[in-house]
Amino acid sequence: MAGDPAHDRDAALPLDADRFVWPPRRPAQSFQGGASDAVPTGQPARSAAHAIPPWRAALTQIERTWLGLVSLPWAIRAAEAGWRLDDADAYCWRCGRTVGPFEVTPVESPEPGCTGCRGKRLAWDRFIRAGEYTGELRRAIQEVKFGRWRSLGDSLGRELGLALARELSWAGRSHGPVVLVPVPASTRRRLQSGIDHTQVLARAVRNVIGGRIVRPVWRRHGPSQLQVPPSERARNAARAFVPVHETVMGRLGLAGRVPRLRAGATVIVIDDVRTTGSTMMAACRAVRAAFRHGMGRTTGSPRQGRSSGLVAGGDLVVWAAVVGVTPEPGERGPGEDLGDSLTEQMGLEA
């Protein structure tokens, strides 16, 4: 109404003026790491699926109609499904579990984390994910893993890289060196599947945030995690991962040296899916052992921290990063057990 002071005051505000919102939202952070142009300064990390040029949408429609295109590029699939990167407050920063408002306690609390991980000792300092292992993201991960679709794996790795860019910036670690460690598969499994999918993801992540890919851990061939009961998965995974210096090739000096970490380095262990967390837990423990051996350190235990991400002694920072996290039991959508049947038939790790 003209002449109303409140109306005049609101009209004077810009359309994008900040308004009071509860719970408060985390401000957008800039990332100026190894690939500073991937996430522009002052802008939040955005999903690669958000912008599809009109010409590309038209071309895709032609391919569908006249060429029988079945599997679309990730950007189009994600846009059609309404998929986007998870917000940082959609999951627990400590374990990656999906959470609701006010369910996660901060690092300053006596028991940080969510109800699923509070009080537990974890092998990593921080957990990052791109989304839940459901719907279109779930189908895409399986196509990369079992269909050997490397270009799709590159797209998913870029999504994970954008999530990591956002979190590195927020944690104040975007200017430090980054070391990327893909969770290894055994040689036999790589030959069976025809793709090293975690390596594909790690290369795509590197294209976003920079860094160096290293392999400080070797994996023994053994039963798939899907072939053992959930109660045995932690033990099965613990037997699988070995620091390279403990292998025969490592003892002979033929496995390559684990690089020494520079001050402020962040080691990021990358996998496609976290189900029970046993595989990531065992991999991160082996990674810690490998780097501590290379640094001449054999002692020290993780101290959980979100803002600093430090461990005892301040010498080794390990983050866990996955594309998808399996929902808690009972939270799957209809028809999503079909993919697990395929996974079990393939006999490969999930």
C-alpha cells in the first residue's frame, strides 16, 4: 500500500536480500584450490546436472526418437530425475548417514556426530558424499561398475569433486595439498569387471579440485562383501587391505614409495558406495598405516574433528568420500532390490 512505511521499506530491499531463515543456512564458500575455475569464487558448488544447453536437449530428443538412444548422459538424466548434490546438512559430517534437522551434534560437543555414529571410533576425520544410493544415482553407479561406462563414471566423479570442493573450502583446507587415494580392487576383480571404477572417479575428482592420485594400499583377493554376512564384513574387509610396505613387492623395494605429506595436506580416500562402512573403515586404516610408515610415524590415533580435521599430532588428515551412501534398512524405494540381485550375480564388491 502506498504510503505504508513497512511497504516502502520492503520495496527498497533487493530481490535477493537475505531474510531470516531458521535453521540458519551455511554461507556459500569459495574454492581456490587446484582447479579454481571449477567452482567460481564466492559461488556455492553446483551440480553439473543443473545447466543443459537447449541445443543439447534438442539433440538428445532427436537421438531418442530416431536412433533409439537408451542410456542418456548423466547431466540430462539427473536433470530429468530432479537429482542434485546433497546439501552439507542433509547428512552426518562424521559418518555420511542421512539425518534430519538438529540430529547431528557439532565437533565441540562431548559426543559429536549423529545417533548412528556418536561414540564410535572412526578411521576417517570427515565424511563427504554426493547423494543417497537410490534412484537415478544408484542406477548410474551400477552402470559404471558393471557396464564399464567410463564417461558416466567421469560425470559422477565430477559431482563428488564439487561436493569435496565445497567442503574443503568450508573447512579452510582448499589451499593445502590434496592426495587422492582410490579404494583398490584386487587384480582379479579388475580383470573380471574390465574397469577400475574408483580410479575413474578419482581422476574426475582430481580434474575438479586438483591433487595427486597415489596407491599406498594393496588389496588381496577374497570374498565380496555381498558374499559374507553383515556381521562378518568388517573382518572380511580388514583382511583385504594391506599397506604396500607390508607386501612382498614392498619389502623388496619394488612397489614404489609412499610420498611424504606436506604440511596442511588432506588425504581423501574415494569409493563409489558406502553400505555398512566396513570397506571404507578398513581402507582408511590401511591408508593411515601406509602414510605413517612413510613419515616415520607408527603411533597416534585419530581425533575426530570437523572444522580442523586433524588427528593426534596434527600430522595426518584423512577424509572419506563416496558417490552414494546406502539408506538405512527400510528406507529403499520400490523396485530397488533388483540392482542388488544383479550385483550379487556379478560377484563384485558394492
